[in-house]
Amino acid sequence: MREESLDRVVEYLSIVIPLIDRSIRRKLLKPVQAAFNVDISPLHFMIMKILDEEGTLHITEIGEKLQIYRPQMTYLIDQLVCLDLVEREAGTTDRRIINVSLTGKGKSLLVEHDGLIKDAVKASLSHLANEEVEELLVSLKKLRDIFSKLQ
């Protein structure tokens, strides 16, 4: 019985995770991205979000968190530097190490972006009945609790 349940969990996860990802990208991120005059991708915002949460990081550390190879990370960081959203800093103990941090402009843009995302999510979910919203909330809390145990 447990093996069957685990198989069903794997099956549902393989269906639900891409469905959630597509829904978020199509219905929420694309309209929000269009509202900005800056031409940056959701991946750029993910980099900025990590820097906002973690502070100054080495490019490799950011890449590990996002599972992105260093050459692509360098390209993405270059774009953010050109837009003055992040800055490179030489390491204090080893000047060969280059760290990246969010600029004030980057923080402001991230706050604005997060506000627009929250508004878009609320608008999207506002069509659900109160019971559905409560069920979703309970389900998301359970998912958070279960996935936090897996780390």
C-alpha cells in the first residue's frame, strides 16, 4: 500500500509542479514583466530575490542556488550590472573573488515587482470561493511543512 501511495505522489508531483510553474509564468509573471520598462527576465528577478534575502554572494553561490552554470550566471549578472540593479565587489580577503550585491535601484525595483506579483496573485485567486481559498491555504501550509522536512 505504501509503495502505491508513493508512486501516486511521484505521479502527482510530476504533473502538479509543471502545471503550477506554467500557470505562474503565463498568468502572473508575463503581465507583471510587461509593466516594467526594464527588459529583464524572471530569472533576473530570482537572482535579485536571492541577493535581497542572502546579501552579498559570489556568482558561483547564486548559480548553485538556482542550478545555473557559471558562464550563464556571468552573462545574467553582466546584464543586471549594466542596468545598475546589482554591483560587483572584490572580495575583502582575496581580490580575485568577485561578489555580487543588490543596488538601491535593484532593491526598489524588486519591491515594486513583488507588489505587482502579489496583486496579480490576489486578483487571480479572487475568483475562487472562500472555501476554496481556505482549502488552498491549508494545502500550501501542509506542502511547506512536508517539503521543509525533506531538506
